[in-house]
Amino acid sequence: NAGVTQTPKFQVLKTGQSMTLQCAQDMNHEYMSWYRQDPGMGLRLIHYSVGAGITDQGEVPNGYNVSRSTTEDFPLRLLSAAPSQTSVYFCASSYSNGQETQYFGPGTRLLVL
Amino acid sequence: SQELEQSPQSLIVQEGKNLTINCTSSKTLYGLYWYKQKYGEGLIFLMMLQKGGEEKSHEKITAKLDEKKQQSSLHITASQPSHAGIYLCGADTDSGYALNFGKGTSLLVTP
């Protein structure tokens, strides 16, 4: 199994540009989530999904959209990038809710100029 | 919402020394997770604690959960340079579908 994969690893955007961060898992996990990690802030939950077709907002959802059309994929979209979205983004998945280990991808480093 | 406070924020220890990292929750802990992050990389799962008083060990790392104190501790015995990284504690959110995280403890082990 490849586990949780994320692409790209690095990305530089200009303010106002859009892009999609890709996340895929091959473990047949129902639960997937996106976090951002900023210095001094730890990891903060952006959006999560409990299954195909079902998504919900986390702690910091503004400026981000998600969709879950398949169990395997959970892309994160930035419609109009802002410098405040400069961060490291992690995707995670788990088999079920609560009391289950979350597996994290390697992260995407995003710089918005 | 639940807040997790980790202490210390950073730690520099000499190789071979023992160390402890604490994670204190503002709410009752039902599930506490410890992750390690090497600098510039993703999170690696270390241990999960579910019950008050539970203690788990893996190699030289031991984690305990004190439910009454709403606190967990991570203890590393005879630290090695390979232990360096950022240690994060996480706890189940109210929805149970994701985790709240502490801000992390940065560990550096010097020769």
C-alpha cells in the first residue's frame, strides 16, 4: 500500500491564483481530513469527510473548498489564494471515527506571494 | 472547543539523558494520540491511549494517560539523536472524525 499520498510537494502561487491540492489513500478509509500547520499554531483542521459525498467544515475552513466523489480521493481547492494561506498542508485518513489511528500524508508546502 | 497545551515548547537534551513531554487538555480526554514529526516531513503515529491510567511503551518511548488530570506524558529514556523532531499530542474532536492537536514540542538531542 502507498498509504496517503499528496501532490504536489511544493507549490508557489501568486495572490489570486487558484489551485488544487491532491490527496489520495489506498487503504479504503472512510474518514479523510485536511490540516494546515503553521509555526506556533500547531495543526488546525480545515475540512473533513466521513465518506464519499459527505464533507464538513473544521476549525479554519474559510478560503478552502473540498469535495469527496470517491473513497480514495479528497482534493482541497484554493479558489483565490492569499498570502495568509502560506502553510504546510497535511491530508490524513482513518478507517473509522474515534479511537482509530489517523495516517498522515507527507505534506504540501505552499507559498503564496 | 478542546485545547491541548504541550510543555515544554522546545527541549534540548544531551544524548543519553531522559526527558518528559506533557500534554494537558482543557476537557476530559477520551482518546489521546502521540505523533512524531521529523523536520520537514509528515506525522508518524507513535501511540494511542484510551483509558485513564493506561501506559504504553515502544522501544525507549513510554506514554501515560492520567484521565483525572486530563493529562498525558511522553517519556523518552536514554535519548538518541534519532529521537529529534517535533512531538505532537492529539485528541479526538467532539465529532470524533478528526483530531485537535497541541502546538508541538520541538526536541533536539545533542551528541
